[in-house]
Amino acid sequence: MTPKFIFVTGGVLSSLGKGLAAASIGALLEARGLSVVLQKLDPYVNVDPGTMNPFQHGEVFVTDDGAETDLDLGHYERFTHAKISQRCNHTTGSIYNSVITKERRGDYLGGTVQIIPHVTDEIKRSVLGAVNGTDICIVEIGGTVGDIEGLPFLEAIRQFRNDVGKENVLYIHLTLVPYIRTAGELKTKPTQHSVSELRRVGIQPDILLCRTEIPLSKGLKDKIALFCNVESEAVITAVDVDHIYEVPLKFHEQGLDEQICRKLGIWTRQPHLTNWEDLVYRLKNPAHEVTIAMVGKYVDLKESYKSLNEALCHGGVANNCRVNIKYVDSEQVERQGLAELEGVDGILVPGGFGARGVEGKIKAVALARQQKIPYFGICYGMHMAVVEFARHVLGWKEAHTSEIDPNSPYPVIYLMREWFDYRSQKIERRDEGSELGGTMRLGAYPCHLVEGTLAAKAYKTEDISERHRHRYEFNNAFRADLEAKGLVVSGLSPDGELVEIVELKDHPWFLGCQFHPEFKSKPMAAHPLFREYIRAALRYHHEKQG
């Protein structure tokens, strides 16, 4: 069939949940037997979010092909089976970069390069480039209507309907209907203004998703429909829910997927949503409960660890267990000690960069190792585990990662100058002077597991592929000494040069991995390491209780 395009825009304010809405629409259309791909167009000028502070932009999500993308692409992968790649995230920076490159190359034949048509044409090309044979392409436009940065994107998607035919394009607008507690009323004026702003640039939304604390009455839906020029049944309540995985079901209850198919002229089967219903039931009715301490430096912004939070939740679902995450500031552990970690059932140190809070993370690792508390170290968390082991088991007090202490006599983690890249199939070289974005191992790399280890038991296979986002590596110069004292190297690159997973002997569950397993976890298919980590935490919890 001719591909169909759904454009999701947002108004009033950010963080309303456009990404979740787009992902949920994708889930519903997949449940009807359609194939989907999702794309995020972000108006900020950075080429990608790779060098942005997590406090500003939240988590950086990484795809198999090594793209550093917006965190919403994580929602797309968790909610659907879409193949997310570099083609699925474009920014103002990347669009302009492409246009300027073409101009310098002479592609525009000496013409004056302008926003319209050159930039808008490049945006439209990026949308078409994501389709890749799928039935539906769902495109989320970042930011809010009225942002000056977003105007070229809105103009591009306005033109798109004329280019591919109005029967092949649908505009869905997510907006806010705030509840004013002092007045006891829901207010529709912000939605009216938002739609008015969208219509000012030539886009009439076909469906409205109204984010609100309480359901909209029929009267309010009729009022919004009248003022915003949409059908009353096309006004959908996007009500707050306890779990994000309820959103597809809530949308389906109000007929959103039916509306989309009717407006796009698509005939499908009835949706199969039993798996989503079962997931929500298990989330709301767990038999067990554990508390995991996440010791990091971005704990004040939970979006910084979005995929990690969800992967822990998935591990809980696989074990019929609610996972309570206790966010612990590693700088506070440095200053005030380990009191915040008392009574937890597991300790997790996530990825990160930089020196801030490092000693607090090392203290947390030491507690987990000495007290036999299940420990999971991810990327930087693996580095901290190796540093702690070198310092306190081998007695190398000055052991460190050369990222923090380039003069350490025991740089157990270091910047590998030369290594074989399995993705490019060539030797890569890097040093401290290389550009930040060019020195990282990014995307999916193969790993061979050692038989009989925790990792091999979890994956139930010998060879795996996982996504990376890091610069520094395990230093093989110290490997023999570390292994002699009980550090187990359980995962290696196929050539045996890159250490991907470490474990500890004589510990119920202690594992650090160089990659980010959270990027591949899904609610109905928990990542093996998260499944086994939560199982170990649950076992530890029961043992504590006697």
C-alpha cells in the first residue's frame, strides 16, 4: 500500500508526552497488523544530543547503527517493533549541515539558498528517507507550536500533504487542558490558542490529544471541537495514568486507532491488545517488591536515566515484582557516607562522564562487594567496579581511570589508542585531542561470552550484540593481576582485545558491562541482564527477611 504519514505536533508547553503519544499510536497500529516506523524531528541547532548535558536534554539514546538520538526514540523502540536508525532523528543542526554541504559542493547550481524551498525540501527528504517500506511513518515534531526554531519543520510538513496527497497525511496535535483546582474547572483556552497558532502556519489538525489530569466531559469535547474545527470524536482525552504502558489502551478505549484508520482510508483487522492488557495487569498487581539504589550524579532529573528506569521496570515484570528505584546522589555519598544505601536490595551505578561524584560511586561499589549485595555496573559503573577492586583487593591505592587521573600508576581503565572496529571493519585510532564525538565506541558491537558465567547463564547463548556509548576501555595490561585475585572477565570482543563484561567470584550477583543493555530492553521482553539482576535482588530481599 502507499505509505501513510502521521505528524504529531505539540502545543502550550513541552514535556506533555508527544514521544509517548507517538509510540502509543505506533503500538496500536502494529496491533492492527500494520508495519510502522517512527521519526523525531528536533528544532534545536545541535547536530545531535551527544554532547548535551543530561540536565538539559535528558538521556541520550543510542541506536544499533551508532546514532546518538533523543530519548523519545527509546519510547519508539520499547512500544513497537520499528527498526530505529540514524534516519529516524534529525535536528535543525543536521538539516542545515546537509544543506550547507550541498551548497558548498555546488548542488544548487549557484542559486540563492533559502529556508523555502531548500531547507524545507531537505526536511521532507529526511521524512521520506525514514519510510523504508513500512505502511505508516509517524513523525514527531519536537518543541511546541510558536517556537521560532520549529517554523521550518511546520512549513515542511504543511507542504508534505500537498506533495503526497491529503489522503495520505494526518496531523495529530497534543495540547494541554489544565485543571484549575481553586476554580474546580478544566480550561480549554490554552488548547484553543495552540490550535489557532498551528492553523496560522497553515496546518489544520485532524485529531486532538488533550493532556489532562481528569477525563474530559462530552460538553468540553464538543466545545473544543467547535473552537478548533475538528469532529467531537476526534477530541481524545490523554489523561494521566499510573504506568506509561497504559497509554495505548487508554487511547484505544476512546477509538483513536479507529479514527486514524478511517481518516487515512486504511482497512485493518481489529487490534490484538491482549499482551498490553496482561502487561498492565502485571504492573498493577505484583507479588513481590524490591528496592534498587541507583547511585549517580544526574539523579535530580529522572529523564537522564529514562531507558534505565524502564529496563528495571521490565526486569520487575519478568519476576512479578515491583521495582522501587531509590535515587542516590553520588556526591552526597562522598560527603555523608553510605547511610542512604541502608536496607536496599541491590545497587546500580549507571553510565556517565566526568570526575564529579566518582568517589561516592566507588564507595557504593565497595559496599556491594563486601556485603554481598547484588551489584550492576553499566559502562561507567563497570569502570568504577574495576577501580574499586584494584584499590581494595589488590591494594593499588592509586588505581583509577585515566579519564579522571591521567597520571595514575595503575590506569586500570584507559583510552585505548588503537582498536579494531567491528562495525567499520577497520583499525580506529584516537587520543585525548580527538573531537569528543569521534572518540567513542557507538552502536552495536559483538561480544563472546565465557561459558558458565553469570552473563552466559542470563543470555543462554555464547554470542551477543549490545550497544555502546563510551570512550575509555578496560586496560589489558592489568588483566592478569586482576583475574588472579578473583575478577572474572566473562565477555570479550571476538578478537579477545576488548573487555565487555566483568564479574566477581564468590559473590551471588556482581556484574559490570561496558555496554548499555537498557537500550534493548522491552516491557514484554526484559533484557536478560535486568531480568537476572532483579531476580538476584529479590532473592537477596527474601534472604534478609529470613
